[in-house]
Amino acid sequence: MKGRGQVSLVDALAAFFVFLLVFAGLMGITAQLNHSRYAQNVQADLEFYAVQGLARLTQTPGLPLSWDSNTMTVSTLGLAFKPGVLSMSKVNAFASMDYNTARTALGVNGYDFFFSLDGVQDYNVGLPLYATGQQASAQTSVSMNGGIGIARLYVYQVK
């Protein structure tokens, strides 16, 4: 017979299993919150790189200024003759570049990209956009060869 204040082995095991259940539940909730925060951070990164990359492409000539004559020398991509006015020579050079070289020079931090230019002439550069994974895009109007077009940059992460 038990006296007051004594704990049986069954009581101790029951308390331990309740503790494990609560602990496992809390760990699951913590993992979900961390995954959600990670997804939000990735989305913020993608949006930043889409806006920054498109601005760099459509507003700057890139570095070095004459990178279009030798695409292996490009350190920063830019397609503009002057802000908002694209150089046909640079657009053609960009369209013919190796994807990994273009991705590095575009500065999208290892994410994948797809660039499209619709209007005066249509150009597509990069890997086609897939529906899986997170993505962000930016677009702006540009002038090229005296006409108006729409430049779009999609930055995405494939799952």
C-alpha cells in the first residue's frame, strides 16, 4: 500500500509521456514557423533581385561599357544606351550569352531568371519559368529602335 506523497512507476511514466507529447507538439509548431519565415525571406529576396535586376538591365549600360563586344568580359549586365532606351547590340549580346555567365553578371544571387522583351522585337533570355517554387517578377516600359516595348524579369527558385 502507498503512503501519501509517493509516486508510482505508472504515474511517472504517464507524466513522462505527456511531457514528450507536449514537447513534440511544440517542436512541430517551431519547425512550421521556421519554414514559414524561410519562405517569406526567400520571397523577399526574389522580389528584391527581380526589381534590382530589371532596373540594372534597363537603366544602365553595364560594366565594362563595351561588354557587348566580348561577353566574356562582362561583370555587370546592363542593356541601356541611356536610361530606358535599350541598345540593340547589348540586347543581342545578352540573348546569345551562356546562361550561367548571364546569371552571374545579372547578380541574382544563384536564383534562376527569365527575361522577356516584348514589343518592337521579341526576345527571351534565361530558363523558362516553371510553376513550381517561389517566383517574383518586375516589368517596365522601354524604348528600342524607336518603338516601345515591355521588359520583364522573372526571378525564381525551383523546388
